[in-house]
Amino acid sequence: MSLGILVTGGAGFIGSAVVRRLIEQTPHRVCVADKLTYAGNLASLAPVSGSARYRFEQADIGDGARMRAILAQFRPDIVMNLAAESHVDRSIDEPAAFISTNIVGTFSLLQEALRYWRELEGAAKVRFRFQHISTDEVFGSLGSEGLFREDTAYRPNSPYSASKAASDHLVRAWHHTYGLPTLVTNCSNNYGPYHFPEKLIPLMILNALEGKPLPVYGNGLNMRDWLYVEDHAEALLLVAERGRPGESYAIGGHNELTNITVVRRICAMLDELRPAPAGARERLIHFVADRPGHDARYAIDTGKIGRELGWQPRHDFEAGLRRTVEWYLANPDWWGDIRSGVYRRERLGAA
């Protein structure tokens, strides 16, 4: 069955992966709504932009009238909300944008989705879902043991994670108060092609390629669970099509690694694929002052989505990293345009 899916934030890293998968592997119609801030990039949608099932609208989820018009014109069966400010360091420097988009914008979109859903009838009303894509950072920091699950208490520690926690609570409230059929997903750290280069993995790849310093926060022992973005996109579509309204689903990659391990693996892979005349790239690593309030460890228990929807990540970290590094080596035009624009790989979030 062909569905209409509105993807907000669809020109971003995860959003564009979802859109590419929808067009390339499903019969669904897709409308992307994206504000096109610094992290939104239409080049990430170029592989599918020629499809008759794809359309794009430049729009801010906080603009209620604009979103109301898009909903009325496109008539989606599913709204997938990926529109968000998403970088912790940037949230330390500029928290207001995170409050505006992640909290107020989500509220505005929920209001318009509720209005739209209430006007639907019959099978269309039964089919409709509002899916909100969030992060494991809302749960705070783990110690050396344990995993985040859907029932883990929220303990956000940064302006970014606090704003996402607030948006999660709004989505839950709109389900329980108004009956809106919502779904929430909380994912671990994503990586893969088309990743905006302020994040750890693409930043290290590009700096290492150019022989620039590889700054690692603190002692490099902060641990993350790495999720290949295409595995995440597959999980999101499963939740959208088969998840139970009112439920949340935790999505992780089963790849727990310290930051310094990740950086060293990037160096080794680049040394193999594109050796540098100056020698091994590990010499570029240097430790810098830690991020304020840097969470020690994230890790996800994917038991629920595995049991209910049959999902497991397909890529281990070595395979996913190789595909990622090879993509950056093959696509300098994509990241070169970004580097020459708003983000030049400066240190953010050092407050």
C-alpha cells in the first residue's frame, strides 16, 4: 500500500537518509519540509529529487500556517518529525535556537497535526501517525554498566538534550490528552554518508585527510553506541508502519566505543585507503579541554524494537565506518561546499 509521508527536517543527515530510502525502496509518496538552516542540504536529496513521488517545501515547523497548508495540500498518512537543532556544542553557544525549534516548533507542529487528524475520516484517520524522532541523550549519562531502555528516567544534561526531552514530553502529552496517535523513537549516535562535518566522525575524516589537528575532548574515554544511519532509517520506517501508537522505541547500533578508539580507527582506515606522505595520521591527535557537562556513556537496549518489529542493526562499526570513509573520499564536492560556507570546523561549545 502506498502511503503519503511528510518528513520534516528531511534535508538533514538522518532525514535525508529516510527520504532516500522511502523513494528508492518503497512505493510511498514523500513530501520534505525543511527550513534549510546550516545543516539542511538539498544536495543530500539529489539522488531522489527527480522522482515523481518526491516534493520539497522550504518551511519552518514553527510556522503553523505554512505547515497547515502543507498538510492540507499533501494529505499525509504519516508525519515524521526530524526537524531539530541537533548539535550539543552548538546548543552550549546558542541555546535559544534549540528552545525555538525543538520545543516551540514541535508544539506548533503537534497542534497542526492534531487539527489535521481531527478532520480525517474513516480509514485515513485510523492510518494516521505522528512520529517524533529523538535521541538517547534525553536519558543523561550511564555509568560503566547498564543500558538505556524505553522506561529509563529522563535526565538531560545539555541545552540540546533538555530541549529534546521537552519535545518528547509534549508528544507524549498530545497522545494521552488529545488522543493523537503518536510514536517516539530515541536513537544512539548516528554516523554515515552525508553527515554534517561538525560531528565527530566526519570532522575527524576531513581534518585527517587535510593533515589538520584531530581534537579529542578530555581524555577521549567518553563512550557512545554508534548506529549506521541507514540502519536507523530502516528502523524508523518499521516504527512508522507497524509501531503501536503511544509507544516509544529505543534504537541503537550495538557498537559501544570510546571516542579515542573511533578516532584511531578513522586514522588507520585513511592510512590504508589514502596514505599520507607525512606518515600515520595518529600523530595528528591531540587532547583539548572537555565539553562542559560531557556525558560519560550512552548505550541502548534494543530488545523492544527487536521483539515487536523484528529489527536489528545490519552494520557493525567496522563495515559502517569503511562505507562512510569511502563515501567522503568519493564525494569531495558535497563536503567542500559545506566547508566553504557557514561551518569551517571551528571549535564550538567551549563555554
